[in-house]
Amino acid sequence: MTAKFYVPADKYEQSDVIELPTYFHEDLTFDVNQTKLKFASQKQVDDLNLKSQSRLKEQKKKVTGWLSSDRDLTFDAYFDFTLPSDAEQAEVFQVFSSSTQESEKNREELPLAKNAWKVNNMKNIPQLSGCDLTQRVAKVLKPINIRSRAFTININFVLCGESSLNIITRSKQDNEETTVIKFLKTGKGAEQRLFLYFGILDRKNKDVAYIKRTEVPIMLTDELQIKNNFLEVSCSIHDNGDQFLVVSGEINGCSRYHFKAKYEQIIPYFEDFNLYMFGEKDNVIVKKLRLKLIHRERDMFMDPRMMQGKCCSIF
């Protein structure tokens, strides 16, 4: 079963928020333009749910004490990579080479200089100015803890050609709570399509196993985007610190119509972690990024009505 990549005109007229269905594929390899993505087995999903429920019970018992001790935790970082670099960026955000010839340890010892992060007017297209994550890894250096808090990632990025942006949260690189959000763009010109994946770390095979996928509706109204084969995505990722994660946003500046997809199978993580991002294949440009610790929303995703409105202003 697949999601439609377009939305009928009458649905656009009825609602300004499109809630996307997500689909589970048991033990399936999905190949998009030679990009093979492995899906988790039903047993992996069942084990994940059991661990999540056990961790939620522990969180419920301890959260009152954590709220007291975590009340001074703050995090609000904003980056506009379309502007000249400033000194504060390197203190919180760093970019590394993602060459397969180097180990993860060596990569983090050899960060790229700030002047190598940027791409300015690639192909003389202003929309393609920003932080170049093509075949690179970005790491937020400041540790994050959401045992009693929530965390939002507001990001504006461009996918060119055949490419994908991967955002990794709740991760110390090898822990089972690691959660992966993948935006994958395929097709060319007027046939461009955008998929959204939610995945976990398969520790046994040391690879990502995806749990859910959906297809994000896109509107191609700009001849420049069609001719030069790129999509611009502005979205908010809300990690609620429990079992919930919601992705919402807009494509190609169509602010009237928001998409929204939720994922409910995350294992709560109580330790400090780092946020990672990496780009694959042709060109991945991050233009703006805001990271913020906020108060957790209680039961907001249990109420279907909460999925009918825009979650936030992205930028």
C-alpha cells in the first residue's frame, strides 16, 4: 500500500492541514533509484513497543523529580546559513566529512573549517545558498536531554536531484533509542516526489531499519524548481520526550497548506544525547535551523483534534 503523492483539489479547499497516513512494510527492502532502504520486521516492531511501554512506566514514576532538577535546562539556538558565518555557530554546530574511507572517530577529530560549510548561489540560484551537507555529517555539539522536556527542530532545507536529508535524534550513535527521520526526494522536473521515513537503529546489523513511510504531497508551481530539479522544505520536528514524534511543515513555500505526520513508536531516552544530520547523493543544502528545548505537551497527540491545526510557525 502506498500513499498518494498528490491531494485532490476539493481536499485542499476543505482543509489547510493534510494529515498523512504512514504505512508499515514488514521486512521489506524498498529501492528508490538504487537507494535501498531496509524495513524492520514485525518482531523488531513488537520488541520496540514492549521496550517503549516499559520505559514509559519508568518515566512516569520519575518525571516529577526530573522536572524539578531539570527546570534550569535551556536550549535555544538559531542558525541562518544564508548569512555570513559567526563565531557562535562553531561552538554549537559543526560539520564533518562523511567519506566512507574514514572512521566515525576520525571524522569527529577532523571537522571542516567554517569556510567549507557554505555554498553560495550554487548554479547561480539564490535558493541554493546555505550549509552544504552533501555527503557530510553535521553534529550539534551541545548535549540535549529530554527525559522531562520536549525538543523542537525547525529546519528549512533544499533537496536537489536525487537526494535525502537524515535527522538523527535521541542518539549516542549506537543506542537502541536512536530515532531517524529521513526526507528522500526522487524524480526529476515535474515528476519530483518526496517521501518521509521514520526509522530506528538495528544494533545487530549496525544499520537503520525503517518502521514507517509516507509520501508528502508537493505542489510544483515554480518553473525554476522544475527546471533545476529541486524542492524546498520548511518543517518542524517535535520530539515530545516520550513515545511521540510529529513532523509538520510545507513544501515550496506553500504556507497555506501544511502536511503533518506522527510517529508513536519511540523508546524514551533519559540520558544526554547529540543531534546529527547528514545528506546523501546529489545536493542537500540547509538554509536555516532552530533548536529549542520546550515544555512537554501532555496528551496532545492522543486527541485527534490536535492534528487538525498547524503546530507552529516554522520561521
